[in-house]
Amino acid sequence: MTGNDLVVVGVDERPESLSAVEFAAGEACLRGASLRIVHATSWPYLEAPVQRPFTEADRARIEALHEAIFARAVDCANAHLPESRLERRLARGAPEHVLTSEAADGGLLVVGRRIGQVARLRSTSVVSRVALAAVVPVIVVQGVSEPGANVIAGIGTGSNTQVGLRFAYEEARLRKTGMTAIHAWRTPVLAAHGVSGGIAAAGELQNNAEAARFLAEQLAGWATDFPDIVVRRAVPEGSAVDALVQASINAQMVVLGRPEELTGSVLLHEVIRRALCPVAIAPAGP
């Protein structure tokens, strides 16, 4: 199982990870792909001194936990996919390293965020690092993916914007829905004094006409490859993060190209933290 024929999802012992499995199984079904379920373990210890001898009882307990994790995940995935299209992988290491490695030969990596304020903050950092390191598209499962609603494409000025656009178009086609392309802008005065709030990505300092022209340039030519996708254009004034979060209230997912600069990385982290629907991050282009 390789390439676009494989979707990879990370799981752990928490019940909310099953949401990621369910989403990933649905993605595999849409793509006609197989699903690889991956659990990263620190067993017996990772970079920590052994406090006491590791006994056979400890070994049995940990192995039973791993088996229970996979059993729940497979049961969840079976609602969408036959057993023959499922693969289980147990790997030792930090989740962000294990997941990016296991997904390197796949077409898509799906990860979830934890429930609870502190846990969500910690998991946001982990999934942000995964999104910035993965060589395949990453979908962070969170909030509600509204059936029938548009796919949202965040249009920035980075070199990976076009890669993100292609992924947004492909996701819209898979879901038989439309796409909303958003490029936020604000005036230099408001940006300098922080009146509009949020984080300004490079290229936001313009006016409405310039923003509309830039968005049209970014979308030029895509209708040839995706004539069946109806595209709505939006050039709201204000923070790019605020615009994308607002759009996420009624969307199937928000799609971004992977940022290359620090400001873009901060924007990505904030969108993942605040969005109310799944967030997809396309990898760097060739």
C-alpha cells in the first residue's frame, strides 16, 4: 500500500482519537484507498531513567493496552472499510516523529486533537509540528465538518499557495461541493496599530481592489483543470486568522498551503487552534 492508495491515521488510548479514525476511514473510502492505523508508544521508556525493573506483568499490561487501542480503532474503521483494507502499525517514538515517518509512503495523514483546554493546547503544538514536517497533506480533525458546505481555501502570498489550492480543489471534487477562496487584507495603518487584531500574514497590507486582483491571479487557470467546481471569492478586510475562523463555522474543511516563514507558521498554529472544522495543510511543492 503506497502513494495515493494509502491514508494514515494516528491513534492513542483517548476516545476522541476515534473521531480521527472515522474521518480517515471516510477519506480512504472517498479515495478508494487503504487505511494504516498507527499508534506511537513510549513503551517501555523514552528518554527517561528506569525507576524500577520492567516486569512481565508490566509487559502484559502495556501489550493489552495496545491491543485495546487497535481493536477500538479497527471496529470504528470497519463501518467504512473492509478489514482487508486496514493495516495496523505500532511504532516506538514521539508521535510527531512516528506519524510523519509512517505517512511518508502514503497520500494523506490524518491526526486529531485532544479534548480539554490544557490537552488541546499541547496537542495543537504537536499537530502543528506534524503539519510542518510531513511530506504529505495533513488533515487535523476537529470541530464539525458540515456536509454539503464548501471547502475553504486560505490564499496567502507564500510559494506553497498553489499547492494548497490544488489540494482544496481536489477535496471539493471528492466531496462534490464548491470552494470558497479567501484572501484577507488590511490597510498599513490598521496593521501597524493592531486595530483589526489577530496576526497579519505577509501580503495583507493592501486595499480591497489589490486583494481582489491578487486573488484572481492566484485562481487563474484552475477552472481548466476543475471546470465542475463552483468557486466563491472573498476578500475580507482584517486578520487572515479571523477570516478563516469565521468561515470555518459553516465549512467542510479549511485548506492551507504549508507556510515557509515564521509569520505563516504562527498563522497556521492559530488557525488550527481556533478553527471550528477540520484543517488541511498541503505540503511544500516540488
